[in-house]
Amino acid sequence: MINHAKIALVTGASKGIGAAIAHELAGDGFHLWLNYRSDHQAAESLAEEIRSKGGACTLLPFDVADPAAVSSALEPLLAEQTPFVLVNNAGFARDGILALMSPSDWTDVLSVHLNGFFNVTRLVVARMLKKRQGRIINIVSTSGESGVGGQVNYSAAKAGLIGATRSLAAEVGRRNILVNAVSPGFITTEMTADLPVDQLLPMIPLGRFGKPEEVSGLVGFLCSDRATYITGQVFAVNGGVHI
């Protein structure tokens, strides 16, 4: 069983898949370091839910794309404790066809996903290397595996995370740090609320959108002592969508 003193840092965790992951890991006995950018109300509510069930949760409001903010928030904590788990979940979509995409729509999406991954992971993995243990889970997307029209920026960002996952796994495996990616398809969250469901369901063999808990369950497994020989992999949770 996982030691209840172990820490899990989850970025972008105030809602949706991130919140489900936070609940999952708290239920597995992890002390949550719960990162979010600006939705204080949702984060506070989630923290109270976790605490009401006997879990421990520390809120960490910062923008993962801001290296100074990341360092200011994490370095004092990392000087005292090292997370066993890091889940890079922070991200957002800003869809549009490439010919009409603004430079900010391109750079903002890549900055949160890729720079955010770098800013947070660089600090955490340095401590994991000293401890010779750790799990890093990157939340990617079917969009980054197969490509989706109107999501060139988002697809590029998620594909970049897939490459980073495999490369980092090769770098740190000898220190017993396991790095994997979980790739959701269409999951019922705020991000998918405005999608044309009737048009999309025929593409999904299971005929429905997934639930956030169906993603978080896999994350929980990858963070457990049942997944000690799994690294450098990408796991699709997409209802059977062909990639």
C-alpha cells in the first residue's frame, strides 16, 4: 500500500479531470499539493471535500506558465519535502483554424502545456532524482496522437508532451522514476460542454463521452505499487476511438 505520508502534486486540479485525479490520489492516501491558477472558489471547495473525507490538501495558486511564480510557490516546499507523484494536468484549448489563429492563441496554449510542464517538472524531478523514486504522469490527449482539425495549437502541445514523456522516462528510469502519459478522448468536463455531441458520438465505439473518474482511475493505478514496471508509455482512455 502507498504510504499515507507521500505527497502528490497535481497541476490544474481545481475542476474537471484534475479534480477527479485529486480525489483519486487523496483516496489512495496521498497528501495533495493542489495547484490551480485563478478559480479560488472551486479550489477551496475541492480542498474541503478532500479534507471532509479525511484527506490532506495544500492549495498552491500559481500559473504554471510563469517560471518565477512556479519557483516562488514550489521551492520553499521542495526544500522540506519531495512529492512522490507529479501529475502535469494544467492545460486549456483555444480552438480555431491555423490560417486565422492569432499569435497569442498559439503561444498561450503551448506555453501552458509545454512551458508549464518544463517549469514544474524541472524543479520536482531534480528532487526525485536525489530520492531515487517518483512517478510523473502527463495528461495528454487523443488530439495529440491523431490530430484534430481546428486544434493545431492544442494538438502540437499535447504531441510535444508525449515526446517529452518518452524522453524523460529514458533519462530517469535508472533512478526508479517512472514517467507515463494518460491520453483522454472526449470526457465530460467544462472543456467539452460546447462540443457537438450528436456529431461526435458516432466516432466513439462505446457511444458516449467518458467520465473524469475513468481517467483518474488509470492515473491512480500508475501511481500505485502495482505499476512498478511501466514507464515511457501512453495510455488512451477514449472509448475505443481509433488513433
